[in-house]
Amino acid sequence: HTVEDFKSDFFSVSDSAIMLLVVDNSPVGYCWWHATDMYATIHNFYVLNSERRRGYGAALMKAVLSRIENMHPHNSSVGLDTIPRNIPAQEFYSKLGFRVDITFRGLLRPSQLR
């Protein structure tokens, strides 16, 4: 599938944006990100379980990365995160050229940061 194979609706507020993937008039996935001229962070990326392994996720990610590049041509970094046990997501992102940069082993509550 290519970006032309689906219709995407785009919503943007300031430096954050959401792209909705629609196939046959039904939403099947979305991506929410924040981007500046220095970096972009993909906060949430999701494709319905029933629509996975059809090329929709790769097409959506390519459309998102293209949009980030068009909006912020001097951006040099796009990051995202997954939880360690989400191996399918990590494999998907790896196939798209993402690499592991930092690994966190736990979360801290705000009260633990003092």
C-alpha cells in the first residue's frame, strides 16, 4: 500500500498534530505527534488489530514522517517510545528504520522525583 491508497484526515494544534487513517470510510488507525524544528516525538501510534499486517501502519508512518518533514524541514530527530514487552511494535518500528536509543527500566511517580 502507498500513501495514495488511503485517505488521511489531518488535525493540527500548535506543534502537535493527529493524523487519522481512514480506509473505506472507516477509521483504522491514527498517529499523534509533537514536532518542532529541532525534534519530533510520536506520542501515540495505533492501527486496529484487525487491520494490521496489511501495510496500513507503514503507509501511515510514511505519511506522518513526510508531514513532519514538510512542516519542519530542519528537524533532525524523530523519536517514539514503546513499553519493553511490546515486541511487535518494536519490530515494526525497526523495519521502518527506527533504532533503540534509550531504554528505561521503570517509571517514577512525581513524589519520587523530589
